[in-house]
Amino acid sequence: MKRILLPLLLSAGLSAVVAAPKNDSGKVLPAMKKATRFMYDRVSTEGGFVWNYTTDLSRRWGELEAYPTMVWVEKGTPEMGQLMIDAYHATGDEYYYDMAVRSARILIRGQLPCGGWNYKFDLAGAASERRWFETVGRNAWGMGEHGHYYGNATFDDDVTASALNFLMRIYLEKSDPQFKPALDRAIGLVLESQYPVGGWPQRWPLMYDHPDPDGTPDYSACITFNDDVIPNNIEILLRVACIMGDARAMEPLIRAMNCVRTLQQGTPSAGWADQYYLDLTPAKARDFEPAAISTVRTRDCIRLLMDFYRLTGDRKFLDGIPVALDFLRAAALDEASAADLGRKPGKGRLLCPRFVKPGTLTPLYMHRKGLHVDNGVYYIDQNPQNVIGHYAALVVIHIDDLQRKYDALNALPAAEAAAESPLLGNVRMELPRYHTPAIASADTSRVGAVLSSLDGEGRWIGPLNWVLVPYIGPGRADDPVPDTYEETLGNPHNTASLVTEPVEGICLRTYIDNMATLIASLSNNQNR
């Protein structure tokens, strides 16, 4: 989980910024406008974005290489729309609101009939998108979520959640009715797709088109924690109930919180899995995600349960935490084993295998051999050497921090713990003034550097952080099969292979971070 529920929902968001030099303040507004005009007028696809672009805009990438007609929902267009509302709040300039409207409208065009979104959509239509899945997507080894054309919506990687939250925010900004039907459809998806036990599948409507070659069912129908599916939908229901005043969200919200308790496994591995079959047993997902108890998910669910206690004042949400903490300690490597791997997690921290076999403390380590989807394979054993690097097989858990937070919360009377609960009506819940996390963490002493690095066209040009090889066709099944992970990287037939040589261009993350720095500087100057 990337965040904890209550701090996100209750934060006003600028306490961490460093004061900006006053003499740059008069240059900030023109620079923001110039950079944003370039992004929306020259870079965007009708208000939609991907992640990275070459300087001449001839190639572009989301999580994989994208067609010029593609719009990325995952970590792309909704973030830009949210940033535009942030800029509107900081400046009062209607131009930024208008750009947010452009991003909202293109997202609505990409909204599926079920009310949600896929990772991306193609304005050229279904035939173009299918061609992409059959070429670029199919050959992205290690990114199985892009290997099939499902045609349904995903809750994975904040996709539907980020688009829904942006539409909710822009609708609430001015109560503009043009956004309400799409927002209602998206909320309807969250309500409709919830399982009776309280969790959600990764994708909806349910499809079973792509079972694993070993006969395992298509994992997209599993009850899913991975990449925040359940936490994100809980957050949405809380906003729908407490901000939009929609009583329909209350029962599903309580059911979802109780589901988190229900899915905790028994000792000795008293934690949580990334996903579950409908019989509530841990499920297998992608080739490197076994049916296992996840120490990462266990950490995140401990935090989530502490949030639920603060929301409800109900001590049942604390009951399973002590045995979960015991499981993390029992699963951790001892100091000698960590040292053998060249790892030293530090005081108050544990080095844990990411996955543990259910009902045991047996670690499951992930490896792969081969070059591409046509001859590559993932496999799992108990050897922590030569593990894959694109999906951490070993993780550091800040166990002392978890224990301190639990002890402090456990000592609080229920009424005091829930004193700031919007669910109980103790505080009024509002969306934060700024959504973009980089605004709160901005070092505004960098304003001068940000301003000087903007070129004459309104571009922040620099090395791109995510460039992949182009599709050149499938590999051969009889290509050599290396058995060391590092040797499996960089194959030209694997469209998930990163380009190692620096490529200059326009990076969405750079634009967002630089705009966040400028917005933070404006807010600091306004607050003087």
C-alpha cells in the first residue's frame, strides 16, 4: 500500500515545503503557464498523456511503448488532471481548470461501459488496441497484465481509482453536471463489483479467458489486495459516504473493512496474501506471484487495521495485529543469513522473504531463466541467491515502527482513538486542497533551478526515466536459455526490456515534480 488512509484523507498538505526565495515569485506564474501550454497543446493527445516522450515526440511510453493515439490512465492522465486543479487552487487562474476539464473529458471518452478503465485506451479504436496487445503487449515478458486483450476494467495499479477520484474532485470543484454521469457510473462499478465477502476482483466484469498453462484459473477474478485494490476501493467508499453523502456506500464500506480481518490467515503464517480464491485461500497470480502469504501485504494490512480502529473505535480491528507482528519476526532472516546476502537491514528492521508458503514459515524465492516470453520461465525455490530484480524477493520491514504505532493506538480508549473519524461524524471530511504528493514534499529552494531549466519552447528536457526497446517481432523458442537473472535482461524480443543508454526527452514525472515545486513556492509566498 502506498499510503495510510486517514492521513491522506485529513491532510491539508503543505507542512513539509521549504520556503522559496521571494525574488523568484514574479517569474513563477509565466513559467507555469508556458510549460503547461506546451504539455497540453503540443504533447497531449486531446488532453491525455503517457509517461515519457522523445524530444521530437516520435516515440512515447507508458508502462510499455504506446501508439500516438493512446492515452495512459495508469500513473498518467488522472495525475495531470489533479495537478491542473492544484495549479488552479494555487493561482486562481481559470486556464488550469480548463486544462483539467480537457483531461476529464478524454478520460470520460476512455471510460468503459461497465464504468471503469483499463490501464490505457486507444483513440484509434479496438482494432488498433488489439494489434498493440498482439505485438507490444504480448511480448512484454514479466508484464502479464498487458499480455491479453480483456476488454474490461481494472482496479490494478490505481487505474480505475485514480480516474474516479479525479472525476469526483473536478465534479465537486464546481458541481459541473457534465462530469456527474461518468462519476456515477464509476461509483456504480465499485458497488456492483464487490464480492459478498467484502473484497473486489482485480478486473470487472469477470472474465475467465486466460487460465494459467498449469490449469490455475485466471487470477483477475481473485479477491485482490495487490497494488491497493481493496484499500483504494475502501477509500473511495469512504469519500462517497462522507463527502458526497451517499448512504449507499456505508454498508459496502463496513463489509470491506471486515473483509480485511476475515482474510488474515492462521498461525504460524498469520498474515495476508496478495490475492485469494473465492474459497478465501491464497491464490496464484502472475508467474512470479505464487499462492503465498506476503510479508509486504501483511505490513500494509497491519497499517490498514490501525486506520480502521481510528475510523470506527472498534477494537476488533486491533485483535489480529499481535500475531501478524509475530509472523513477520518469525519469517525474517537472521543476521548471519542477511549478511551472507550482503544485506544489513538496520536497527529495528527485518529482512524478510516477500513470500512465505501458507501454513508454514518456508520462504518462496523467485527466479527466472530464458530471454523472452517464447522461451522464458519463472520458478520458485528456497534459494535467496540470484533472485529476480524487477519484483523484490526480499523486503525490509520496519518492525519497531509498526510495534510502536500499534502499542500507542492500543493504549488509546476507543473514543479518543476515533476522535477525528469522519465515519462517525466527529470531523467533517473534505478533499485536500492539493492532491499531488510532490507539493507537500517540495524543496522550493530549487525554484531558481526549475525556472532556469525551462527552455524557450516551454519544455523541461532531460534524461527519460523509462524507455523500452521497440517491438521487432517475437523471439524463437530455441533461443539460448541463460539461467542467471541478469542474463535475462535487455533482450530485443522482450518489449519490457529497458534501454540502458540515456535518452533525452519530455518526462511527465519531471513536469509534475517541477510544477509541484512552483506551486509550493506560490503557496509559501501567499502564506507569509
